[in-house]
Amino acid sequence: MKKLKPILSIVVLSALIAATPVFGQANNGKNNSNNGKQPVKEEKVKEEKVKEEKIKEEKEKNNNGNNGDNDKSNPGKGQDKSWKEAKDLVEAEKDALEVKKDELETQKDELEKQLEEAETNGNKELAEQLKTQISEIEKQRLEIKSEMKNTINLMKEVVKNRYSIEELEELRKISDELKEQNGDIIVIPVENISTNKDIKFDTPPVVKEGRTLIPVRALTQGFGAEVDWNSEEKKVTITKGDKEIVLYLDNKTATVNGEKVELEVPSTAYNNRTYVPLRFIIENLGLEIDYDEDTGLIEIDDKDDKDIDDKDNDDDVDKVEDGDDGKNNVEDTENAEDIKEDDSQE
């Protein structure tokens, strides 16, 4: 039964990802040519086969169901729920893999200490046994690392599928313009930013001088902060609870509750949007950030909200259906319009 759980998890996850609007219309040429024998365990081969077949089936359903006058930019509450469920599943899978990886690394560290002692004592037989065990653990660790990379890429796909085809096309155009007009920045794909909030960007984050800059209004308002823009002073004021952050465009000096703070890179404006240093905002709003160097994924979470969600999930563990997150795309669209109107003053 334990072996079936990861297979069922991936099947359900794949179905949920495929059910989002973009997935069913992209990547139709998925490579299924792995007919030869692969040097992997038999259950992994079966797992991948089940996964591919389920994705293919859901793609066909989605393609058949997305004809007509469906509004791709406003999938509605049902698909919003599917998006959240898919993200929760992939988060759980990633967390489980991280636990396994940590356990293997702890075992490896302990065995390496024992190996050092065995070699010091001249116990060659024990040393060889420990080397074999260490080699096997390292092999398992690399397999887990590969699985984690695939899982993170699935998470990025889930985030990307939150956007409609039209929104992604507009973001692509903006990205091209930003790169053409600003040779000193690197544009980050929106799917590289994952949060536990229902946040969508209408202009992409960037990297400048090795530091990530993010559109301030979409991020901060998504986490419950208020943003005020003073066009005369070119000043941005961010307020959340008892915390007030003030930044000025093209100025490395900011204030947090009246105290001056020096920034590594100044806030600036791109595409009529104010961009601020991500880590500075994260640290001063009490949020958590995790960066995966291999895949470029940046995870931003509100720890307080995660604790509440975890408690709710524990309370509702026996329920068949989870409640939705209380938001829908209509609200997202209205908020996006408000943001655009406000930011047009910048």
C-alpha cells in the first residue's frame, strides 16, 4: 500500500495540472518515445507510464472542453480550486522528498564518521563495508535530488498555468521590451515565483546587480500590506500592521519605522511599475523565502498563514473535499485593474 501512495499522488497531481487552462493547449508534442529498457527500478517505470497516460488523457479532455466562448483569463472558482489543490499536492510531494534527502544526508554524515574511525584503527574490512554503504546512500540521495528537481518543475508548471494564454503572451512581450530597454537586467519568468497567496504579476520580476527586484504592489498587497505612491516625491510607502516601510525611486536609502536602512540596490521603475529589492521586503514584512539554485524557483510564504493552514488541514483531514481559498479570478481581475490604475501615476 505504501508503494501505491506516491503513484496515486502523482496521478492525481498530473490530472489537476492538466485540468488548468494553459496546460491543455501547450506542449502537445510531449515525447513518449522511451520504448527501450531504462536503468531504473521497475516501479519507477510503471509510475512514469501511469503518469504519462493520465496526462495524455486529461490533455485530450481539456482540449475538447476548451472550445467555444470560454473566458481563458477568468477560469472561475472551480478551476481556481483545482489550481490550489494541485499546488498543495506538489508542495506536499516536495516536502516529503526534502525529509528523505535530509535523512539520507544525516545517515551519510554518520557513516563517514564511522569510516574515518575505521581507517584510523586500521579496520580495513569495516572500512570497505562502510564505503559500500556510503556509496549506496549517495546513489539514493542523487535519485531523490533528481525527483525533487522534477517536482519543482511541476510546481513551476502549476504556477504558470495560473495565467491565461493571453496573460502569458503579454508578459512575454513586456519581458522582451524590458530586456531590450535595459541591458543590465535579467528577466525572471513569473512561474519562478511561488507563494502561498493567490498572486499574479502583470509585469515580471527581474535581477539587477545580482539582486532580485520584484513589482512591489502585486506582492505586498497579496500579503495584506497597503501601498501608497507619492508621485511628487517618487516615494513608495508600504504599511502592514505596525510596520511602515518607505522607499524612494533610484535611492539606496529606505526607512523602516523611521529608521534609515541602506539597500544593496535601489528601488526603480520598469514598465510603469515600482520594483523593490525582494529580500529587503521579505525580511521587513516577516515573510519566509526559499531559493532553489538548480531550478531558479523562489518560494515566498507567510509563516503565520502556513501555520493556520496546517491546523485547518489537520482539523479537516477526514473530509472528502477541501474548501476553496476564498478567492476567485474575478477578484484577481478587479485587483489587477486597480493596481494598473494606481501604478499609472508612477
